[in-house]
Amino acid sequence: MPAVRLIPCLDVKAGRVVKGVSFRELRDAGNPAELAGRYYEQGADEIVILDIAATLEERCTLLKTVRAVAESIFVPLTVGGGLRSLEDIRAALQAGADKVSLCSSALADPELISRAARQFGSQCVVLAIDARKTASGWRACSHAGTLDSGRDALAWAREGRDLGAGEILLTSMDRDGRGTGYDLELLAAMRAAVDLPLIASGGAGTPEQLLDAIETGGADAVLLASMLHYQRYSIPQLKSFLKEKGVQIR
């Protein structure tokens, strides 16, 4: 089994890192480049930066922010938000991204996944799925979680895999920012549905919950935000805990 990755996530709006609950009630958490640099120094395996307002404002990711973050780290950087075309994706990569995260744009135009995979390689394409629980399962949401796409999240992940996505970034809209733990049922269902690397997102609050996502949910990586931004834990503390529990880490 590959080593588990710890990945800080920077949700950015108007050039600042913000964090809320289920993408709402946003609070300022700091400067993106400064936080990214701090997490890199602490031992982050990768960094994700998501421009959460780009799709709603119908614009591309703020490339100035991407460049500043890329210059402050020397680990893989995934960038998402407002990437609607190959030109947008190319611009993000030229600004310093190693991978791109596609969510709303992929739901609107699934073939964007295929075009991006052919042009830049599947390893560059992360399919981000913002999933909300319903009576019949989980639905994939778009536009920062504000719209129900009508697509079953698990079926959408399988379609995305077949179209060429190389990784799944799975966020539980119901758990996001609450610190109550990842949605283990959702993770396990997604793990059974697709064999792509799976990043767990939404709900991390304690080291034990990271372990649950890995051992019970089958996650290959865990996304971290509030618990790092507000300095409840550091990356070395989390890595130490997981190592003590027998988890292979980088």
C-alpha cells in the first residue's frame, strides 16, 4: 500500500484563506503563501488551493495567488476553482500547479476530463466531488456546493475514472468544517466504487478521525484545513500519531 499523504487545503476567496462550515459562514484564516510555506516546512506531502468563489463569480482561478503559493513550497500543488477549459488548466499549470481539481466544470462538461487527460496526462487531473447525503445515497453538488447536479456521486466517480481522471478528491458537504470526523460510510462506498487514489475531505477534527478515514474509509490521503489553520494540531503531531498506529506515512 502506498504511503498515506497529509494534504493541507487552502480555500481561497479574494486572495485570503477562509474556512467555514459546509462552505458557509466563512472566517479569515490567513495569507495563502504564508500558510502554504508553514505547512511545507512542517512536512506536508502536498498542498491543495481552491479558489472557492471563482465558479460563482464566473472567472478563472486567481493566478497571482497560485504563483505566490507555488513559490513558497516544493511539494506537489493542486489548484482548483473556475477552470473551465484547457486554456484555463494550462494557465494554472504554467503558474505553478502540478495538478488541477475539476468539479463544477466537469459536471457541466464531462468531456473536459478526457481533453485534459489527453493533453496533460491523467496524473494531472483530479476529479473533485462535493457530495451531499440524500435518502437514496449521495449526490454530487456544483458551484461551491450550492447546486445539486442530479448525479449520483458514486456513478459520477466511475464515469470520471472512465473519462481519464487520475484521482478523486471527495468532500462530504454534510461534514465540512464541523470537526466531527469524515463521512466513513461515504468514503467506504467510494472506495468500493472506484480504484483510483482517494483523498478524504470534510470533517477532520482529531488525529483519531484521520486514522478512521484511512483504516475504515480506505482513503489514500487526508485533506486538512481547520485543524491546521487554527493551530489545533501540527503536521508533525499528526504524522507521529499515525506512525505510532502503524500507518505508513511519507
